[in-house]
Amino acid sequence: MPKSSEISYYALLGLHPSASVIDIRRTYRELSKQYHPDTTELPATVATAKFQQINEAYATLSHPERRLSYDLKIGYSRFGVIQAPTDLNHSVHKPYDFSKSMYLDASDRPLSAGEIFVLFVLGLTIVGCLLLAIAIGLIRGESSFQTHLSQPLNTQQQFTQIYQLNTQTTSKIKNQ
């Protein structure tokens, strides 16, 4: 249990202990802008002390394991007692609100307009490159294909040349 003179991290951020990760992050950002020593009109010592307290609170509450440990320390239990439904013949349909989950990944968020635009431009670039490659292949394809077919390939001569180059190289290496 925190000391009586010590304010809980939830009270410091102005949140209830059941606050979601998103609420904690949003509140931390607002308070850090308000109390940052470079942006506030408060005296530097007061602003620095308050900013450090906010950072400490956020560091604890934003990490699920630290938050669970802190909740146990202050005596708050996030796990309520499950009660049996009044009518056991019918199931209870209650949608789960993921925004209230403390285990919601903070990076799990909808894409911003800028990110969607970048993905759109990236997709257009890929499609454009594919279309360009197909167009070049169709334009140059026939002449390129004919030149390769018009030159007869003599594999025996090629193998002989490769063998001669290999023997020359190995003899040079041995002589050095």
C-alpha cells in the first residue's frame, strides 16, 4: 500500500484504476506537454519534479506486468467475481469492449490518413512497375526473342572453352 502522503499513480494522472492503456497514454501525453520544463511557465524546479512524477507513473502503468504488480501493491483488483447468469438456459450476449482492456497493444490502432496515402502510393508504384515491365517486354520481346533464336548454340564449343580457361587458371595459380 502506498504511504498516506504518497499520491497513487492513477491519481497523479487523474485516472481511475480501470483506465485503458489508450486512456493512460492519452493522459500522459497531455500532462507531459503541460508540465515539460521547456514548455511550461511554472518554475523549473516544480515543473521538473512534476514531469518526473508523471514519467514514473506512465512507466509503471504502461507496462502490463508492472501495472499488475502496482495494482496488487495498492490493493486494487482488476478481476471481478464472475456471477452465474440468472437464466442458465439462455446464454448472456454481452459484447466485449476491447478499449477497456489493459492488455490492448498500444501500437494496435487504426492507420492515419498519411499512412493510408503512403500505402496507396506504394501500391500504385508496384502496379506501375509491373505494367511498365510488361509493356517493355511486349515491345522489345519479339526482336530480342528472334536474335537469340538466330544464333545457334554449340554447347560442345562452350564447354571446351570453359575447360581451357579453368586449366589455364589452375596452372597460373600453381606456378605462383
